Amino acid sequence: MEQQLSYFEKFSRAYLAVLEPADAQHVLLAQIATARLAMDQPLDVTASLATAQTHSPELLESVREIAAANVQRIRDEATDPDLALLHWQAARGLALSALLGLCPLSEEERNRLFDRLRAETQKASEAPSGST
Amino acid sequence: MDNPSRSERSRNAAIKAALVILTKDGPAGLTFDALSRESGISKGGLLHQFGSKAAILKALLAHQQEYFEAFGKRFLAASGDTLAEPTLSTQIAVLRESINQPNSVARAILAALVEDPDLLSDISRKDQANTRKIRSEAKDPDIALLRLVAAHGLAYTTLLGLSPLSERQRERLFKLLLDDSRWASDGSSQSQPESEPESE
């Protein structure tokens, strides 16, 4: 699980580095891209989570700490922080439900929703504050 | 002695005991010996009632499912006429409710996934049927599905202990997801952020 976290953190940083300066909400866009990448990985999330919940709760604490830092940055970058957090949660919901095998959507639908999520995030970035 | 209410009582006691074991020791700790110790029911009685570990998990999931289906029906009965997308709103409300029972739902689902993912096939079929209804009720099906998966994200990350959000933040986000008026008819999402500052 630690290795997986480290891999996704590296991907997220690399993604942030190549975003265009014109792109607003960099952290949210990177998080959406990272969730999309995670969804396609052959990860045994179930076993990792079951083990961590019972035997290594400190691992979950580190996941929450990383996520809390991202939440703060996502809120800071957004003109509409609640909408930005919902976009972030949608990306996490898509990835996590797919990894757990609980997603009711097809792969094609998930990819389309990730595209829409990115487009909605960019649209929200372009709108003036309070009118997204 | 064939006594349905007694049988039901022992079934409920076994389900409660299974949740305690799953919380304490994880899916691997759920054995008939452990269940007998925790519930006070003889191992023979438990074997007669359930037959296998998978059957215990199945009973656990069915118990959860009954509760949430009843909750969804009550929600729909109370507000169905006012909802633009009733299936979507009901699913979001059910996911919000699932957070109120954090250990039981998460443990049951994780245990089922570890033991045998096929145990969740009933739930998956119902989820797929609900998703089809959500699409058919929506003006913009993709926005409706994004609202649904955002609710999945809030619920799953909370239930699995991965969410950094406070209860207040989650409640505000669920409220926003349930508020049809916040999602524009042209298909774009919109939110009117509350003015209060939020710190983690």
C-alpha cells in the first residue's frame, strides 16, 4: 500500500509539472488524472485495505494526511470550493468503486465521466467567482 | 424445536457477533469458533443455521441491504413528488445514510470482497438497475452520474477510513448533491458556496 501511495504521489507531481500555465485548479486536475490512472492499475486494493484497517491503521492515517493537504490546496485554488471538492470526490468515487469491483458503470462510461469531470473543472475555473 | 422468532433472534445475534469480529480481527478472524465464542451460540447451531462462512457474510449483507432498501423507500415516500430525479436523490440519500453505520457496512463489504466477490453480485445487479433508472430520469445523464459517483466517493472513502473531510463538510457536500436546484438545467454543475471559511 505504501508503494502504491508513493507511485501515485510521484505521478501526481509529474502531472502537475506539465500542466499549462493557463490551466487553473492544477491540484484538482492532477488529482482527477491520478484517480483515472489508479482505476486502470491491477491493484489488490481490497486486501490492502482489509489488512490496513485491522493491522496498520497508521497507513490509513497517512492516506488521510496526504488527502487533507490536497483538499486544502484544491479549496485554495477554486472559485467554488464545494464544487471543486465534489469533482474531487467524483474522481475518487469512480476510481475506488472500479478498484473494489463495485462500480455499476462500464469502462467506456467511466472514461467518458472522467473526460466530463475534467471539462467541468476547467469550465468552473473559467467562470467568475460565485457564478460557476 | 422449530421456533421462527427464536431462529431469527439467534440469526441477529450471530450477525451482530460477526460484525464485532470483523471490526476487531478483520475478515480472516471470522471463523465458526470465533463466532460461537462471541455470540454464545453453539458452533453446531451456527453450522446448522449458516453452513459456511460465505453464508454468514451473505446474511450480513442481506441484513444491511434490507435496512437501506427500507430507508430508501421511506425517503422516497417522504419526498418523491418533489424530486426531479427521484432515483438519483434516493441513491445519494442512501449513501449518506450508510456513513451513519460506518463499521458495519465497510466491514461487511470488505469481508465479502476478500472472501468471495460474487457475494456482492445481488447488490451489483441492483446498482446497475438503479443506474439505468438514473440515466433515464435525467436531463443530462452524465451530470446525474457524476453526482452519483461523487456520493460514492464521499461514502466509500469515509466508510473505509480514507476521508480527510469533517462530518460537517461531508454533510454540506451531500446536501449540495441532493439539491436539484444547484445543478443547472443546461447540464452544467453549479454551486453557490457558503460564505463561511472552512479549515481542515
